[in-house]
Amino acid sequence: MCFGARDKGEVDGAARSRELDKEIRAAEKRMAKEVKLLLLGAGESGKSTVLKQMKLIYAQGFSKNEKLEWKPVIFGNIVQSFRLIFDAMNEMDIKFEIEENEKNMAHIMVDYEMRADEPLPMDYLQPIKRLWQDGGVKQAIEKGNEYALHDNLEYFCADLDRVWDKNYMPTDQDLLRSRLRTTGITETIFDLGQLTYRMFDVGGQRSERKKWIHCFENVNCLLFLVAISGYDQCLVEDKDGNQMNEALMLWESIANSHWFTKSALILFLNKMDLFKEKLPKSPITAHGFTDYHGPPDDWKQASKYFMDKFRALNRNPEKEIYGHFTNATDTNLLKITMSSVQDMIIQRNLKQLILKVPFLATRKGKVIAVVVILVIIGGGLAGLAALPKKSEGGGGGSQAGAVAGAITSDSHFYGQSPPVYPSPDMPGAGPWAESLAKARSFVANMTLTEKVNITAGASSNTSCPGFVPALPRLGFPGMCLGDAGQGLRGTDFVSSWPSGIHVGASWNKALTQRRGAGMGGEFRTKGVNVLLGPVIGPLGRVVLSGRNWEGFSIDPYLAGQLVSETVSAVQGVGVITSTKHFIGNEQETHRNPGGDIEAVSSNIDDQTLHELYLWPFQDAVRAGSGNIMCSYQRVNNSYGCANSKLLNGILKTELGFEGWVVSDWGAQHAGISTALAGLDMMMPGPDGFWGSNLETMIRNGSVPEARLNDMVARIIATWYQFGQDNGFPRPGIGMPNDLTKAHQIVDARDTSSRSTLFDGALEGQVLVKNIRNALPLSNPKMLSLFGYSAKNPDRNTPTAGFSPWLFGTESFNHAEFMGGFFGTANPDGTTPIAQYGTIYSGGGSGATSQGTVISPFDALVQRAYDDDTALFWDFTNGEPPVVPISDACLVFGNAYATEGADRRSARDDYTDGLIKHIADRCNNTIVVLHNAGIRLVDQFIDHPNVTALIFAHLPGQASGKALVSLLHGDSYPSGKLPYTVAKNESDYPVFGPDRAEGIHLRFPQSNFTEGVFVDYRHFDAKNITPRYEFGFGLGYTTFEYANLSVHKTTDSNKLAELPTGEVLMGGQTDLWDVIVTVSAEVRNTGQRDGAEVAQLYLGIPVQGQPVRQLRGFEKVVVNASAPAATVRFELTRRDLSVWDVVAQKWRLSKGEYKVEVGGSSRDLPLVGRVVI
């Protein structure tokens, strides 16, 4: 034998050893990818239902044979429930309403051993039907909480013929509703992402608990279920016990048990549907919970009460409790819940990794930690939404833990925005039918990866802010999405159009349509498929909001009329509009999460949402807007792009929206939940929560492929709907990636648009003061000009990167803008003025990229040259010398606003001081303010030498030319204020933004408690006199109103209170039926030509409604020598209705409606009435 040789036995033993080692390593590797979940809870909490759901969602469901095995269980559940009812009737001395039913009950009391392969016994069907209708039985059922009657009886008895059909096969929902008492330990195994979940269920009755508690020390998570509807239910095994008290007792022992110190605790308050249903009839205070002090029928407060009660029993402050409100029988809701569990696991793994490796707590280390965790679990990128955010040095984040009682988990807010699932498929109604058919054929030929790619942005060699990737194989060239609603940004050879606030001040529907068509034509020529606008969110609730200038008006009717015209016009030239930001996006402060602070939550009640903030979106959808952009912030504590109530429930169902929903850039904060909530496309991509992660979600069943198919169908159908498959320019052809390098010239401007650009710039300027005939100027010999806002900024250069030219900050402090845009702004808001020159738009993604612009100074110099007028100016001195013989002194200031931060103030001491300095030395001081929002003027307006004031807003490229035409009387002012100018900041219901503070330091709350009473509605309700009211504006002439006529178009006695029409784009069609017509005459009583905006206000006879609401306006030109012009208004069903939160419809109330017509909200000389 040679040295080192072994006999055969030794060799075989070594081989077996190696095999065992291999098996052990494989087992260790397998166990590393396992997540053990333990389902706990008292009896009847719904644990077994959750297990069935997991099998349905993640483990291929139940086979035919397995479903058949449940037939005897279902039959037994029904019969056993009637046995319980019969026993209770005897105990409570309740008689049968029909005496014959005693025999029917006796018949079904006979034991029947049923096999799975036979139908339910037919001789039981009619007796059970008769018993179900018996009044005595119903009386006993009402008292079911006193004898632990299971809640599935009504479900099965409502469909007895189906259940007793000879070919009956239990459905998934039948299985979920049926009950089989758990004894011992039941295990369900399923895969989610790259993890294997082992979920254990154990008996919930007291007799079962002692068997299992020590067996699960090493579980990852405890899922503790509580039947929240059981607060008035007795126990199965103890009629004197209470299910909720039993659950509280069990929870306390589990939450504080040493067996589970390392396990995550997830608390499910289950059966929310039953809880909401029974609460109004059975107050919780009547069942021993006397420390509840909220409204008896308020399910939100009551459910929060129970959640807080459970949390308070946890004696370990370091142990985080994750809370959810669920319905275990709702498959879609449970999918969302399980995605949250998956997210939580990622969060905990990352925390543990950071604790073990201190380096990972640094910024760079966190990136590495995230990658490591994602590699470990695979497919879990969606979970990053739940990662805790810690502020780092210089980041400005706050530590919520420093505040006593601070809320540290968003589960505190669960249930505030009710879930609505599933996401409805695109209807394809009316004119959309053909486009949908084409899209579905297109989708049928796509691979899974191709479908996923369409739902997220991709990189391109263009400057398109968003780009949908091409699919050449199927002839799809991709799509370019471009900013924004004031004109195309980030490219050359385009126009700078008047901004939204300027259009709102024009009150001109026809001019708005001309603007939309001209602007849309430029987008099309440049190969931009989607115009990322118009903006109707923010509406303007917060006076200092940084983006109010992008929208049309604080009034929903005015905004709705103008957005409708814009959408129709832009899409009329084949460019898709992306109406934004849906919804409640009313401040920039905390619009995004940062540090350890989540985004602000806009907390809006249902009636306010519909009557104020949704109103213009409804008009946009009715006009056919092909795309809606969801917002950054949270709404009722659910992120806007993951809010199923808003996207699935309101937008896609109530309004019948046919197009697709795109996220604002970076507004997606989760993967699975956003897909199920109704988001169809995320931007900017391609990396993020979707992409390859969405493909994983589809493959493992977290997101149904049908949901993905609908996403893509909506996108492609919209592309077909606006003819972009035929003759549309190549996407991004006029959007070069770097304008500083040689590139193809694509000139999108059209000479026919010049008149629209000029008229738009002119009509949005509002003259609010004009004394001593200061305007128009009368052949002045000398003019003196002052103020930083008269001239152009020193630079207008399209440099690469995040340049001032790209974001409209040439006249502003660009570094300050960048701080706000990227979340490091001064918390007090931006500097009130753009001190380096005049402004044509606000700042941010909605800014314009002007080519040729004419400043006020440029135009005044040209006019002075033509008229031989002496011109003096000083634009730099805060206390300049003034030539005393000047015919007029013109002072130019501005009020700047930008995306990314809110304004610091609605006044500016420097500008106001300059105005007063000039007025002290010049008896004809004319003030021109280019204002990107409300500007208070009380510091100078009453100076006797301030003779005229123009709110010049944001006119676009024709700014100076239009202003000089107005000043010299070549044109006349006709703009009206689309907002109210107050005398004091305190006069407004909401002046500044809400901030993270107090117990909401981590979760800022913005409570819209003012309801619908914003702007003039608030001033009317509180009887506050404004400086300049909503709808006010002067001209160079005067007008008189006469001959009001109010007529009903139909017999109002035949009108149903609620609409009955089918739902098409925009909602029920009969909401737009005309019910009342109104007409009046407007006469020019002055010496000069002019245009007047006749306004109709309606007083609705319902308690809690505003004094008056705008419900019509028409702009008419009435020359001095012309006869009176007749204006006509049509009032629709929606105009006359209020939102009924119970019926969830617009209710037309009976009563006397007040109709007022005039020139502003406080100048209404014509008053009429109509009775409905």
C-alpha cells in the first residue's frame, strides 16, 4: 500500500461527508432566502382568509379538486349558522314570523354528510330560502354579535341558486368567505421576488395558543390580525367575552413577549368593510370602549382609536409597529398590503446591515447598502419607498424624535384616503373606441419586456425632458414629452407665450384658444408629442405658492373654462396635453420628501375636492385631455401617484378618463402600489421602481399582467387618438441635446401667431388705478423711467446644463433658484423680486425659453424715438434723482415666483420704498408691476401722486410692445383680476404654506379646513372689503348693464335631483345639460372704445355654500358709438349643483337661485332669480 492510500470504506465515508456538507450549504443558502411569517390573532380575525389569499395571489391558486373539497365546508357553514340562529332564537325567546318555518328549521337541523363530488342537497334549498326571509330569523341575525354568528351567511344566502346549482364550483371569493376552524399549525409557502415566504397559521381559540408560542422564536415577522368589526362580538368559546378585548389581551402578551424580541410586528385591523357598515348602528362606546370621544359614526376616527389602543400596549419604545387597515377578502387590497410587508423587510435588512457596518451610515455607504440588499432579495426595488430617511450634515433634515409625542410612522394615517381597486381598464367609449381597438392589437404583439419599457422614460439624444422609447419592430417611433404650459422650454426658435396667470387675467376664451393652437403648433413642429401642461394645480389656495403663476385662476370655473379651451386647441393640432398636477398640489414647501421628512399631505374633504380642486380637472377631461400628471405631494396622507382613490376611483371611474396617467418627474415613491393604484407611466426613468423591477412584479404575480396591458393600451391608444401614427414629425427632431453645439435648425415659429402673442400680452395686463386721467399718456414731452424691472437681464444665453436660460431665472438669483429646485432652499421662501431685469415668466420647468423679446424699456425707447419724447432713466439707484418737469414718472417693479420654493412675501420693501421715493418727487407716478402672483400694494397705493397702477403679470415675448401700446392709448386695457388683492395678509384664509412642525415634524400636514371658501368666497362670507376684488379691472371707458333675462329651458319639476347619464370623458353626460339661460345688455357709456368682461355669479340655495360663485363670463368689445352688446350665458346642471358626499353625485337642489350679472364680483347691478 502506498503512502496516503485509503481503503474503500474510508473513500465512501468521505464522499458521504462531502454530500452532506453540500446539502447543508444548499440548505443554508435556501434558508437565507426564506422569510418566516407567523399569523397570529384571536378567533374570527381572518387569519385563514389571509392564508388562502396568499395561495391565490402567489402560489397558483386552488386546483379544481381543491375547490371541490370546499363544497362541504360551504354547505356546513350555512347550515351551522342557521343552527346558531335557532339556538339564539330559543334563548332570546324570538318567534318565527311564519310558523311553517319551524318545520323548515327542523329539516335543516338533520345532519347530512356531504361528499365533495356531489351537489348540495336540493331538499335544503327552499327551506333555507324561506328561513332567510323570515322576520324572526332576521331579528335574531341583528343580534348575531351576542352569539358569535359568523359574517359569511349573508354572502352565501344572497346567491343561493348559484351555490345549489348542480354544476356548482366554488369561486375564489367563495373560498375566501368560507370558514374552517384552524387547529394545529397550517403552513403556506409562496415566492415573492427572489424570496420564499413560509407563512404559518395557528388556532386562534384560547385552547390552541399554549401549543405554539415557543415554536416560532426565529420568525422574521409576526402578522397579528384583529377583526376590528368584532368590537361588539362575543367569543366563539365564551359568550361573555368580547373579541376586541380578547385581541387586546393577546396582543399585549405577544408584543411584549421575550420570544419575539427580534421579530417585526405588523398589525392588521381587518374586516374594515364590516366595521364601516355596522358602526352607525352599533357605536363602540356602547360596548365598553367609553374612552372613545370621537363622532360615533366616524369610521376614520374610530379605527384610529383602536390602532392607537393597540400601539399603546407595546412597552418597548424601540420596537416599531407597522399598522395596516385591511379587508382580507379583498384580493387587490391584500396585494398592496403584502407589497408593504416586502418593503418593510427591505427596510429592516438595510437597518441591520447599517448597524453591523458603520460605514454604511454615510451617504456613499447607504448606496452600497441598498445595492447589497437588492442583490440579496432581488426584485425588491419597490421596497425602497419605505426606507427611513436620515438627515445628514448640511442637509437641513429634522429629527422628529426630538419632539415629544411626534408621529414616527405613516401607519398613523392609514385609512384617510380610502383604497379603490382594481384599476379600471380603459373604457374606449365613443370616439376612443377605434383607437383602443388599434392599441389592443398593438399590445397583443408586444413582448413583456417591450410592454414594460413603454411605461417608463428612457434616455435619448434629445433635450426632451421625457422620452418614451421607440419600438421600431412595430412601427412605434417613441414619444417626446416637453415642458410646458407657457411655451416650449429648452430649445431655440420658439415663442415665449403669456403665462397661465396672464391668460387668466384676460378672461378671453377665444384668445385662450388661439394661444393654445399657436403654442401646440410649435410643439408639433419640434417633434414634441406631449405638452406638459396646462396647469390647473395649484389652483391658488396658498397666496405665496411658488407655482400659482402657471395656473389660470383661483376660481375653479374660470380655470375650468380656460383649461378646456387650451386642451381643445393644443390637441386640435395633434399634440397631447398633460394636464397637471392632479391634485391638491397647492404649495412648494415640502412638496417632496427630504431628510427625514415626508412630503406634505393636502388633507381635503370630499365635497371641497369636487367643488373646488377637481372642477377644472373635470373640464379638462371632458375636453379630451389625453394625459394627466399626478402630483408630488400626498393627498389625505397617500402620495398622489399612489392614491388609488384619486386615480382609480375619481379620475378613471367617476370621470371616465380614457388617457394615461404619468408621474411628475421623480414623484413615484413605490413600485407595486403605484401600478395597482392607477399610475400608467413613470418619469423620467429608465431607472427607478419600474423598468426591470416591474417585469419582476408581473412575473411573480405582484402586479397582474392585465394591469400592465391596460397601462400600455392607454398610452398607445392616445398616440393613435391624436393621429401621431401618421405624419407626425420624428420625436424630438427640433430638440437638440446641446444648443451650444452645431445642430439642425427647426424654426417652429409661425408669423401668423404674432397677433396672438401681442393680443395675449396686452389683454392680461390689468389696470386697477387710474386717477387724474393719468392714462393713456397724452403726447408726453418728457418721461422718466425707474426700477430694475424695466430692462432685459444682461444675459440670454442657452448654455448647457441647469442654466438660468433653461429655467427662466436670468433676472433672478440662479443659485437661490437651484437651492429651491433641489430641496435646499431658504425655509422662509424665495426673495420677493427678480432684481436683475424684467420677467416674462416665472421660474422652473414652466418657464419659457425666449428667443426675441421686447422689454418695456426697449419699447419705450423706440416709441420715444418715434415721437421725439425726451427719455431719462435710472434702473440701479434705490433713491434716484427725479427730473421735476417730467410729464410722467414710470416705476417698474416685479414680484417673482418659481417652482421649488414658495414666495417669502407678497410685498417688497425695496420696491415700495422706491415707488414712494419717486411719488414724493413726481406728481404723476405710474407704477407697472410684473407679478407672478398676488402682490399687496398697501404701502404705496394711497399716495396721492401714485396716479396709476398696472398689474402687468407675465406677458411673454411681446411684453414691452403691448405695454407701450396700452400706455399711449393705441390699445385699451381690458384685463380683469383672476384673484383678489387684499388690504392685509391676514385677510386671506390661507396666506403662506404649511410646514413640518410639532407632532407632524416628520409628516407635514396641510389641512384644507377653509373648505370651498377661498379668495372672494372667503371675503364675501366674512364681509371683508378687499383692496381690489376678484374680477375687477379698469378700462379707458365705462360700461352700463341692463335688461337682465333669466329663463328655464325645461320644466324643473321633471328634473331628477341626481344625474342619470352615462359616464363618458368628464363624467355623467347630463351634467352638461343646459337648464337655465341668462342674457343681459352691456352698453359703452364713455368716449373711448373698450372691451368688457360681463360676469355671472350664482347663489345656490344650499346651506354652507358661498354667497356667490362665478358661473359664466363673456368678453365683448363695445365701441363708443356702437349699440349695446348682448351677452348670453348658459347654466348647466353641474353649474347649479352641489356635490353630495353620500350619493357620490352632483345633486340639483330645489329652491330659489340668485343670479347676479356685472363687471366684477362686487359690482353686480343686475339681480334676478330662478326657482328650480
